[in-house]
Amino acid sequence: MIQFEHATRTYGSKIAVSDLSLTIPSGELFALLGPNGAGKTTTIKMLVGLLRPSGGVIRVCGHDLITETRSAHLHLGYVPDEPYLYDKLTGHEFLRFIADMYRIPRDLSQEYIKREIDRFELHEFANELAENYSLGMRQRLVFAAAFLHDPDVLVLDEPMVGLDPRSVRIVKDLLKSKTADGMTVFMSTHTLAMAEEMADRMGIMVQGDLKFLGTVSELQEQVDVETRSLENLYLEITSRPTGRQKASSNDI
């Protein structure tokens, strides 16, 4: 479970995220949409502990990210928008490093590493240095690392960048399976079709403010546009000059 309670992040006089209150329960895939500069990346960085909120509280599985950082991180998996690796490590060595970071016992870590290599079809390059990887290979390895410790919460920032169609299908099927088993997924994306296909609920953020929260059907009910595609609905919400869209009662 993920909980934002009046989470705010400022940079000087600029408000990047404003008074965000949102609860994402176990077993839900939540998609955060919004134009560039809306506050999506700041929200994700606060959620994974890379930024401290200027105000409010963020909890992961009941653990405060500020006061119980280590406990919260043990429940988290994270796939950033750019797959950072250690170029002088092989894929296998990188996964072993991640396993050690999460203190997975050595008698289990090899089993877990093999599971992720199989799952993301890394066999061909698992023993090559990461400096030789393509963007897609890097992204698949980062996904493997994020799933290695069986997190309860998975945070994804533009997760399909660089992936070929087969890898995209592997990820989509895995996310559906994991959420059905109770995993919470928080995904930021510009790909509206994927949000419409995958998300149980979505939020639309504009200038740090959550303008809409709910399902596609609820969005269609609240926005009067001639062609009710998600693209038109999204553009209608994000083009409004002022005013906050009423959020669903399921947000808290």
C-alpha cells in the first residue's frame, strides 16, 4: 500500500507538488499522467526516497519514508526513466550486488537471480559487461533487479522505454499477474494507451496539482467532449487554465 498525506514539495518559491493526498491499496495498478513539468517525476522521487517532501507524510506498507527509510525501502522496487547500471559489472554481477543490498541469503540469491534471468530472457548477455548493453537490454536488467527481492510495491517511471514488443508483453503480463497477487504498482507514463489498458485507476497531474483521480469511465462521465477517447479526455483536463477537478472518493 502507498499513502500520500498532504505531501508537498517546493523548490524555493516554486511548488512542484501541492498538498497531494492519495492512497493506493494492495493489488492496484495506478497510472500517473500529466504533461512535462506537471510534478510526476518529483512525486516518484519522493515516493522512492530520492527527495524529501517539504511537507506532509509518505508511507509505503505503513512505513514512513523519512523516519523508517530502511524498512520502507525493503518493500519497494523501482524502475527509473533512465536505466542506470554499473558499466564494469556484468548483468549477473549486478543482480548479485542487488541481492546483497537487500540482504538476500546467498543460498537463495542464486535461485532468485536465475528466476529473473529466465523471466526477462537475459541469458544471452547476462555475463557481458553492462557497458556493452543496448537501451533495451539495460531496461530488462533493471526490471530484473526491481523484482529480485519480491517487493510489495513497484514504482515505474516510463517503464517501457527501449523495450521491444516481446519485452513489453512480458512486462505487461507480469504486472497483471503480480497485481492479481496483491502487489501495488505506481506507474508514471506518457503512453495514454498503456494507461487505459493497464491501470485500475489513474491520476492526471497539472502544475503539481492532482486534477483528476479515478477510472477512465469516471473521467468520461465528468468531461463533456465529443470524441471520448482517452487522448481527448486527457487534453481536455490538462488544457484547463484553472480549477481543480474533483477527485474520486476512493482517494483516501
